[in-house]
Amino acid sequence: MSTSIDYSQKIPNNVDLKSDKRLQRALEAWQPDYIDWWREMGPTDFNEKEVYLRTAVSVDRDGWANYGFVAMPEYRWGIFLTPSEKNRTIGFGDDAEMEAWQQVPGEHRNALRRIIVTQADTEPASVEQQRLLGKTAPSLYDMRNLFQVNAEEGRHLWAMVYVLHRYFGRDGREEADELLQRRSGNPDHPRILGTFNEPCRNWLSFFCFTMFTDRDGKFQLLALAESGFDPLARSCRFMLTEEAHHLFVGQTGIGRIIQRTCEVMNEHPGCDPKDHGAIPLEIIQRQINFWNSSSNDLFGGEISSNASNFFAAGLKGRVFESKIEDDHKVVNEIYHMDVWEDGKLVKREVPMRNAMNEVLRDEYVKDNDKGVAYWNRVCEKAGVEFRFRLPHKRFNRKIGMYAEARFDVEGNPVSEEAWSAIEAEVLPTEADNAYVDSLMVPCYKPGEFAGWISPPAKGINGQPIEMDYVKL
């Protein structure tokens, strides 16, 4: 397999698609439906505008993308897998050290399809959630970043659709068609996972989404990049290369909002930042609480037979599995967990395989902590005493055992009465959302930024901040 990508074909790829005419015809038949979906459910008002986007030209780690102006429906979405490793073996589970699968093992067909479809469904969902944000972009720089994220989510859908078409026959083709039929937030035909049906109504929500929900995507992809099903692992490895930018957009976007608010607080000591068009730090914290807790749900229940089965079967591993110093079978290992039983938290020892969702969530929390530390350095540098924090992973859960009760941001159980008393302090209120919405006035002049967000430290790909990133 080549590391470079063939753009002479209708569907750019590095998997020698032209050698499999039946597969090529099937994907080329799906392609117009995808473009129709994009035109209907993508950032439709900007489809004819040229955007400064990066396009993958190689799966090498260095120099893998080119930058240039392109109208989004003409973006060259394609199928890019990292090269196969010679004699690759399964890295974990009951079949550890056996040869990795190049075809779907029959006994794991349904489980693999479920994993792939669930991952695939998140990609168009996020585009749908964000489709109107271009109308209120705080700058052309930010608008371009939104469209880059959208375009790459579309590319990630292509990655999963290729695997479905190539390895799952008619079932895979039907699943690929269905991915273009579900709609984020549609009460009759919603997306599979709850977070991907939440409205992303303003840019503060968007930055929280790319910080926390896309970070969940990073950790799901890291787990699938270890899969014993080699085509899935190789697809996810390159998706991770593209995903890094999405996390950058979220972390720095929130950081720039915080910076602007701190500037206003220093310019007007003792004032309400809302009086000067900035977003109060407490409102930012409440949005962090909401999106982080919602994204925690995406890992699933704390004790899960599905997670155990996926690990045992070699389908979904731990983050950087090869670097973990154990036998990678974890038949006898245990995980210490606080379990919600009979209205109280009780410490329990759980078989490690059954706690694999929690193992992955723990890594996610550690990674999020780095982002929170970054935001707090912004406050420190500005001389503002406020400090951001992650809510405890038990807070505001809708999935898993902790969904059965109420917990405060420290993870302590509280009564319904106590929860009612603190809810408006720890989760976004309608007044919060209405105020943030009121600030969402587009700022389309090159080099200018809305008053509630600071400019970035530098432009994109070495270009100046004041570049015309979207040709309006």
C-alpha cells in the first residue's frame, strides 16, 4: 500500500480501489447521496464559498497535508489507511499474539459492525449539530476552523463507510445508507448517541464540543487503533492525525474566550463582564460542566459486559496497549471502583475486563485535566483569581450507574432537593444561553474578531491572522 494518495480517481484513496471494480462501483454509487446530504445538512449557506482548507495528500506523519482554497462540496473526501504492518499480531484479549485479522472473523461480525456503525454515526452527527454556526462566526479564522473540522468529520465518515462496504457486504451497504438518513436531534430518527443529539447553539458550545466530545472521539479512536481487525485499526490511526486539530480548536477557542473576559475584568475592575460584552467565567464553567459530563456518558456504563467482550475478542483495546506492562489478557486483574448500591457509594473490586469503559474514561479525564490547566494559566497570567475545574465523572450523568442518583461537581451524592438548589449554579441556565446567543453576531472582516473572544496567537499554516480565510 502506498503512503501517498491517488487523486486521479473519482474517490481519492490509497487502498488501490480501482482494482476492486465491484467495491468501486458501490462507493461511487454512495458518493452522490453523501454530497446531497452535505448540501442539505452541512454548512449550506457557505457551500459556494472558497475556504482555506487542508487536504490529506499522504498518510506519512510529516508533510501529510496541502493547504488551498476550495468550495466545500468540491472537497476531495476519500479513503486513507496507514500502511499495514508486516506480521502484525493481535495485541490483547484471548487471542493476544495471534495473527491480526485481515477479514472479519465470523464470530465477531455483529460486534464489529456495531462498533463501526456507532463510531461512524458520530461523524455526520457533529456536522449537523454545527451546520448553522457559520452564520455567527466571530472571525474568518474561526469560520475556517469550523469548516475544516466539518470537512474532516465528513472524511472520517468516508473512512468508516469504506470498511462497511469493503468487509460487510449487503449489511454494510445498508448501514452506510442509514448513516445518511439519521439526523441529529430528530425525535423520530435521531443519531445513536445522546450527546450527538444535543443542540450546539452557539460558539461557546462549539468550542466545548470540540474540546470534550471530540476528545472522547480521540480516545475511542485510540482504543480502536489497537483492534485486532487490521483494516479498522489502520483507518483509525490516520483519523487520529486529523482529529488533533479539532481538539486544538476547542482548547484554544475556550482559552481565547477566557483571555478576553480576563482583559475586560482588568479594564473594568469590579464590573459584570456582561456589561462590556464579555462572557463571565462562571458561564464558561457551567458550559464546561455540561459538555464534559455529557461526553463522559459516551464511554458507556462503568461495569459493562460488552466492554469485557470487546476486549476479550481483540476488537477494542486500551489506549497505547503495547506500552502497558501486563500480559494484555487481564484475566485476573481487578479495578477498584466506587459502586452506587442501595443509595450510597460502596467500594468494590471489579474484574478489569468489565471495567474497560472506566479504564478508558480515566485516560480521558487525565487528558482533559491538561486542557483545564491551560485555561487556568490564562487566568494566572492575567492576574485573575478564578480557576476552572473539571466536574467529577459522577456529575450529571445520564448513562451508567451514576445516572441513578444526583451528584455535585465534587462527585458527592446529593438529594433531589439539594440538587434543585445548586443546579443553576453548576449547569447552564436558559438565561446563560440567551446571553451567549445575544453575543453571536458575525464578524466577517479579515483580521477582526468579535468582542467576546481574543485573536489567536498565530494564523493557520504560517499565514497571517488577517488573511481572508473564507472568501465571502
